[in-house]
Amino acid sequence: MTAVIFLLKAAIWIWRFDRMYKQSMNIVKGVGLGIAAGAAVAAVSSKMMKGKKSAKARAKEMRKNTAKAVHTMGQLIDGVEHILK
């Protein structure tokens, strides 16, 4: 009887750790997306404030920089995800 109780407690502990792991990954992804959005807004606003180029050239450069920022944030999130595993 005590072996069954011990196995039940062990299963509950494993289940709790699994749930905590999944929740922490969701939090990390949410934080990463928030940082990526903030970086994109900062890049767009700084380019708009500085630019003496034509609007078309600025828009193309902003899209390129934003794509780079989003790609970098994706790599950062993947790196943090691998660290937590």
C-alpha cells in the first residue's frame, strides 16, 4: 500500500514539473514577442525621425531592418528555450 502511495506522489511531482516547464516556456515566448514588438516600433520610429531620404527608400529600409530584428528575436527565444530544457 505504501508503494502505491509513493508511486502516486512521484507521478504528481512529475506532472507538476511538466506543467511548470510548459508555463515557463509560454512566459518566455510572450516576453520575447513583446521585446520584438518594442524593437520593431523603436526601429520604425527612429527611422521616421531621422530620415532625409524619400519615403519609398525609408519604407524599404525599415522593412529590412524590422525583418532582421524579428529574425534575431526568434533566434534569442529559441536559445532561451534550449537553455530551459
